[in-house]
Amino acid sequence: MLNEVEQLLQPPQFDPTTAELTVRIACTDYVMRAVIVPFLHLLKIQAPKIKVSVLAINESLVQNQLEQRQIDFALVTPDFQAPDIHAKNLYDERYICAVHHDHPIAQQSELTLEQFCQLEQALISYHGGSFSGVTDKALQAMGLQRNVSLSVQNFIVLPELLEQSDLLAVVPERLITHVNNLKRFEPPLKIQGFTKTLIWHKRTHKDPAYRWVRELIEKACAASTA
């Protein structure tokens, strides 16, 4: 009888090789490239029957989506806080400069600050329409400005834009980790990076299936920088 009671009190066993469930994740298109792609690669190997649904994130809706079980996870910035929400910082991202391999400056070993300000650039505007970002704030503090001629809202399209133009862009490093035909430069000024954080509802915190998924997402992030 005691053994039967102990078995009832123990959490259910989770076997990823046979598990069948759907995991719903809200994130940006940058996170799709930086986190979801390497995560799916590991997932296919270790848990081939688990399905993944990726939704465009709207941080104003995330708390309610988690509470209503519309999503299981979201990837946000560390300043996101809400009741009954657990969080885990996944990694710190930094910015680098990128141009295509045939760009006039591609043979240089480094990028000067003067060149950086003069070269025509593309900028990623998260909310759309802006021609100024964190890089421009750093330049303004130095009394400088750059030449931004293109503003796009989506991260994913940026590598292709760089490949087909003489534009330079300041990009999160993980966005172009596996893009081979771009030349990378260290920025000639200090640009503040950012942290990506995984959040989930307390309802799934102790669930062995979702705990396993969380750990696999962490492994995918670590492996993508190895």
C-alpha cells in the first residue's frame, strides 16, 4: 500500500523519445533565427514527435496568453515581470557590423569610426518606421551621427538586403552566425547589447515535459555559440 501511495505522489515520467505534445512559443523573428532554429534541430533528434507552434510576440498580450494557455513559453527582455511568471536568462547578445564580401571595405581588417559614420546603413526598427536606435544614442553621446538610409522592421530579411547592396548594418551577432557571405567587423564604438529571457507560467513550472523543453532551449542557446 505504501509503495502504491508513493507512486501516486511521484510526478509522471517523461520520455522525450515517445512524447507527443505541442509546444507553443511566442518570439520575434530574430529569436526564430537565434534560438528556435537550433532548438528545432536538437528537438528533431531527441523528441521527434513533439510539435512546435511559433507565434509572433506581442509583449502586451504575453501574460494573458500564458495564463490562458495560448502559449507555453515566450522569449522577452529581462525587464518583463508579471505575477505567476517564471523567468530564466538565456544569453547576452552583442552587436557587430556586417557588409557583403564584395563591399568596398570588405578587405579591411577593421572599421574606423569615420567610415562607420559615412557609410550608408540599414537599421532594424522593432516597431517600424524609425531611423534611430541604440547605436545612434551611443553616437549622439559622442556628438556624432551616422547615415541611415533604410529602416526595416524584420530581422530575417536583413542578411539578404546586405548581400544585395552596399549597405552596412549593425546586427545582433547570432542573427548572422551561419551566414557565410557577409564580412563582420567589430563596431568602432561601444554599443549596448541585450539579454534574452525565457518565461513560462507557474502552472507548467514543475511539469517534467515542459521542464525538459526549457532545458533543451537552454542547451540550444549554449550550443549555438560553441
